[in-house]
Amino acid sequence: MTGTEIYKRTPTYEAEARSIRIHAPQWKLLLAYDGQRTLSEVALSAEMAYAEAVPLTQTFLENKWIAEEPITLDQYLKRLGAKDITATGAVVAPPVVLHDPEKDKPKPSAPPAPLPVTPPPVAAQPPATPPRPVPVPIPLPVPVPVPVSASAPKPVSAPTPVTPPPLPATPVTTPIPLSALPMPDKPAAKRTMKLSAVVDYITSLVGNVSLGQILVYRVFLRVPPELLLAEDIASVHLSGDASLINGEKLQKAIADAVNAVAKKGLPDSVYA
């Protein structure tokens, strides 16, 4: 197998689907064959290594649960990354015309003649201006000093007393009653999920028992197996399953899987 093969599920699988007993990762790979994606793309979507997907695909082929889907030439060339040649109307690539490199090589040409060098023009010098005359300083007249008469000192007045501003009144604090304080929210009570009610609800979304069971498999393939094992759930029975789910992580994972696959939310009737 090269990884470019395309497989789809066969009528044999549809007839034997209810009696097939395989592990959850193998179900995930088997349900991923849709007749559109290649083997490499199917293994990537099933979160499985290509080396593990090849022997499982061979087993599915031997049990006639899947069959290889034929593809056209355009699909094959597109998956190989080759150029589309269908526009030419031929089934093989057109011939390539080779050219003689000696004929296509350009002939050397004579070097161009050097350009004459013209000296730059000399800028005209402005005419010289005569020096300006230096001004002679003129002395200023000296003022005559005025005699100062002695006067009696002025009496010093007593300082005016300063009155400080009045202090602001202290506000009276009224105690807040305990009834007015916000109370913390009570934690929500934990609910127990019934696994049988979840299976019956998923089956009822389709209206057909066989299709409903396949929808149940698709939902639980999205649930992490370590969460199921933590609740001692090794397998999911399609009828009369008395398992109870108390873990919030597993309840949320099942609700998210139902929303992702069936586009529906779980009702309150699935809880005990």
C-alpha cells in the first residue's frame, strides 16, 4: 500500500455491523473510510500511525468490510502532485523539444565607446565689496549724585494673632447589618448520569435501531478511554446497561461528544 488508495465500506460491512467485535481505535479507523479520502488521510483523521493503519486495513479487506474505490487519471495525478495534462487532450505528457545551447548562446558584441568627459563649468565669483567704516563710540554724561537726608525710623507694629481654622466634624459610621452583606453562592449539587439513558437517547435521535447503534459507537469513539476506565466502564452495552457515571469530567466528555456528532444536547432525563 502506498497511502494513496481510497477505500469505502461495503454492503458486507452493513450486514455484519451489529456482529463485529473489535476495539474502539479499530472502530474509529473502520468508520473513517468514506470513499473520498486516501489511506494516509484516513489514518491521520483516526489519530493512528500509518504503520498501524496498514495491517488493520489489510484485515478489513480480507473480511470484505471495505473495498478499494477506483479513481480517475486526474485524481491520481493530483494526489501525486503532477501537472494536469488533460488540457492537451492526450493521456501522456507532450514531448520536450531540446535546443542546441551553441545556437541559442548570444554572440559577443563590441564594447561601447567611452563617453567624452566634459569638465564642469566654473562658477562666477561675486564682486568684492569695500569694507564698512568702524563707528567711533561717544562717551555718555555722568549723572550728579543726589544727597540723601536722614529720617527717623518708623515704629514697628505688634504682630496680629492668627486663629487656626476649625477642625472638620468627624462622620459617625453606622454598622452594616449582616443581612445586607452578599452571601457566597452555594456549590451546585453533583448529579449522577445513567449510561443506559444516554444510549437510549442517542438511539432515539435517528429513529432506526441499527443506525442508532452506529451513532452510539461514533459518540463514544470521541470519549477518551482513560475516563471510561476510571469509572470501571470497559464496554458500552446497547441495552440494559446499569452503569452510573459520577465523574464530572466523563459526564462533560460524553455531553461534548453528543453535541459534536448529533448536534444535540443531553436532556435532564439522562441524570438520576
